[in-house]
Amino acid sequence: MTTLFDQTIPQFSKMLGNLDAWLGAAVALAEQKKFSPDVIANSRLAADMFTLIQQVQSACDAAKYAGAYMSGTTPPSHPDTETTMVELRARIATVRAHLETVTRESCAGAEERKVSPPWLHGAWLTGADYITQVAIPNFYFHVVTAYDILRHNGVALGKQAFIGAMPVHT
């Protein structure tokens, strides 16, 4: 039986790894073209949208909070002070390391666990509703937007770079 853990934590970690690789490709492009990669870090698709920095921070937050809420633990604190590609990649690594501490066993009963993020002001969702209605869509919104910002800035990424490795069988 597939659990909320199976549907989220491994995939969030994989996609954050993909995001890190995309940032690496952006750094390589900047080095090749002789400009600071942090120019791309501060890019956005529209004036009223988050920058790449904020997209990465938000994707990381979505993943770490999902893991924490499902496992009944406290997520690591990140004060959103990143300003460079190096710092963004370090944040991704920190969140991926945190996700490694979230286990299938620690998420037992997560479907029915009450999840009450501060922005709900005391209201709550079941773990299953939080994951399907908030965590997954929010995570992918920010990951896709980060991908789009990178592509818009000339980073050579394609669908396979987005999807990443797959557990194919022969």
C-alpha cells in the first residue's frame, strides 16, 4: 500500500536534487558567459512574482513542512537570508538532509494527524488533506516556477532534467 510518505518525501527529495542540478547548470552558464550567477538568482518572470531565490526558499519550505507535519516533528529553521546561488544550494542540501530523517515509520498515522499551520490561525486539516490540497501543489508551483525562471534566463534544461532519474526496469 502506498502511503503519504511514499507519495511525498522521496519525490520531494528527488525534485530538490533536480533543482540543485538546475542551479548548478545556471552557475555553469553564468561562468561561460562571464556574469555573476546571482543575477539569475534575483530574476523573476513578472514584476509581481517571487524571485528565483524566493521560489527555491518556498519549495524548500513546502517540503520540510510536509515532512515535519507528517512525522510530528519540528522542521529546521531557515530565516530566508539566502542571496546567492551558493547559499540556495546549501539550503537545498539542508532540507534534503532533514527529509532523510523523516521515515515511513515516523509518518504512521499521518493521514489522520491534525495539521494546523500558523497561517490557518487555529483551523486545521487532516494530514491527507494537507498533503494533497496544500503541500504537493505548493511544492510543485515553486519548483516549476524556478525551472521556468532558469529556462527564461537561457539555462539549457529540458523535460528529462525536470523529471530526473526514474526507477525503470528492464
